[in-house]
Amino acid sequence: MIIIKGFLLLFLLVSHIGLANADYAEAMRHYERQEYRQALQAFGAAARGGDADAQYMLGRLHEAGSGTPQDFVQAHQWYNLAAARGHRHAAQARDALTSRMTAGQIAEAQQAARAWQPEEAPSQATPPSRPDIETLTDRQGIAEIQRELNRLGYDAGPVDGAMGRRTRNAIREYQADIDLIQDGHATADLLRRLRQTEREAVTAPPPTISPRIALQDDFGDGDYRRNPAWTVLSGDFEVDDNGLRSIVATQRAADRESRRLSADRPEEIGLAMLELILEQTGSVRRDEVPIAVEPARIFVNAPVDNAFRMDLQIASRQRSGSLEMGLFQGSRPTGNGYRLVYSPGVNPGLSLVRLTSTGVEVIARHEGQLDLEDGRFHTIVWTREENGEMQVHVDDQRLLRVRDTELRERFQGFVLANQGGDYTLGRARLQDR
């Protein structure tokens, strides 16, 4: 147990390491007494100087609305900054909060984190060290351990020197993370390790802030109409336990007259893409192209840079028709953009198409069939670099690679079109590169 050595604690606690640490200690005292407004001010002083622990606590206060109106944007920003400085729990808290935010709120928070700069601390003399561990009573030592655990993001409860269940659980969690025996004991060696953890974190280079997320949705709230708000252009969509689902019947085309591509007739755009893809390979005649009786189309506004990364989870249950996934520019979801077209049971099974006001052009295709109808979800990752190089991976296998610089403006949103079949979008994530 921690050695008992007298009454030097009050004197030594006054001289915490650095101005930011002093602000943080004061803030924690307010926080433990549920004086949230005072805690907000004190955490803010330390956070503006770059203290990751204070930034994390500011995130908690803003997320909960303690001492300030609830503000997810500010909470996300402070979590993001703390995560960039290596705080253990900040990234997890940020990612959990993301699911409760709109794409616009996430973008605003990401931009705020990118623009943030720490304030320069005033020059000051070298402060004295923290209280010597050998001078602490048992209760004082436990209080110091609680304070250190809370600082590092482990929930040890109030800093009261009482060894309760929350403190033991926090100790065990910390011990597990550094590969120690998980006995939950408060010892002098544990306190030394906790303080050493701070020194190691200070010298570690901060990781870069994660890219701005334009769209993230797993449809876990059961409603595609909000957070974010998807808009149906045609057909029917529903959210079930697996995600966003649409079922569209198909029929064979016969003696169809050639039509001029028109943005006012999106059903002709989809058919023109499918016919062009199949006719270029000669694998299917024009009158054999399966077309949707009534295509199902849906889009979501999600402004993203010209260089992007898209992660999708797709399930297909019928070998018919086709599925289009892509990005559009401007105000028309059927306007300029790129479309990734999956055509089950035919060759090519996957094609990348550029869509402009002048027509449709296939810019890359996978030579071979692609069969995703196996009752499970498949992961599609589509990336585009600043130089126009695009790659498409399906289940970690690269199927498409092409460079195209025709479309240079940023994209406005994501569009999905079921041209016949039974498809489910389990997850969609879109972010800047």
C-alpha cells in the first residue's frame, strides 16, 4: 500500500506541473463538486493551451449539456482535438457521437478542429514537481490515483480517496491496457506508472486529425428520412434490420426505339448506361437487356471534395437488373457525375461510368462476372485522388483502376438507383481524401 508520511500534501498540491495542469486540477475539483460552469471555464483555459485531457472533458461537458447548452459540434471538435493528441478515450467518444449528428454538423466540427490553434502559454519559471509519492497517506494516495485515472480518461469516480467499485474497475481497465495483472489494487507503483503515462504521452508526436466525413449512415435509427435526410426520386425504399432495402421487378426490353439522353428522364439514363455497358462487350443483345418496371432512386446531399473515399456495404438477393451507386455534381442528382454499375450474372459485372450532359461513357470495366448473391454483405471501397486516379475494391480485391480528369468540381451528394433486383445498402460512408 502507499506509504504514510505526513502533511506535505497541501503544500505540494498547490504547485502542479505547468499552468495548464493547474487549470486542469482546478477544473476537476469543480467537476467533482458538479460546479459545471466553473469547470467549463477552467477546462477551457487548459484546453486552449493544448491540454488533451481538458479537451476531452470539454467534449463531455458540451455533449451532456453540463454548464452549457448541449452542443454536439463543439463536443465533436474537442473530442477530435484530444484524439489527435493521443487521448485514450477521445476517438471512441467522437465516433460514438458522430452517429447522433447530421452530415452538416460533422463537417462543421471537422472544419473547426482543422482551423483550431493552441494559445501560447505565458513564460513562467520551472514549477516544482508533484507531491512525492512517499509522502502520501493511504487516502491521499488513492485520491492521487483517482485524479490520474480520470485525467487519462478512465472513470474512477470522485477524487475522494475512497476505494470504491468505480475506482477498482478503472484501475483494472488501466492495468489491462498496459498488460499488468488486473488486481485493482491502489499502490505506489501504480501511481508511478500513471504519472509516467503522462510523460510518455507528452513526448509522443500527435497523430493527424481524421478526414472530414461528408456522409455516414448505417440506418440504425430505422428512418432514412432524417439524420441524414435521404430523398426518394422514384420507387419504394424501406429500412429493415439490415439497412436500406429496395425491390424492383424487371422485364426484357423488346423493340425499344433509341432515345436521346435527357436529365429530365432519369429512367432513360439508367437504361442507356446498362445498354451501353452490355452492348460494348457484345455479351447481351439490345432486346435482351433486363430493365426495371419502375426503377427505385434515392439520393442524399453530402458535399465532398473532388478527391474522396467511399465505403459501402451492399447485399444482392436476385440475379437480375443492375444497381447504380455514385456521386453527382450540381443540384440534379441525375446530373454530371460518376456511377458505379453492378450487373449480376453478366460480363462485365462491374463498370465505372462518367455521366455528363452530352452523354454516357464507360471509362473502366471489370472483365468477368461478379456474383454477390450469396446471402451476405459485400464491402465496396471507391477512392479518387487529386490527380483523378480512381480505384474500386470489392471485398479487398481491386477490380477497377482508371484515371479520369473530366469532372474536376466537388461533388454535391450520393445517389443510388435500383434498376431491377433486390438490394440492401447496409452502410454508407463518404469522406474527403
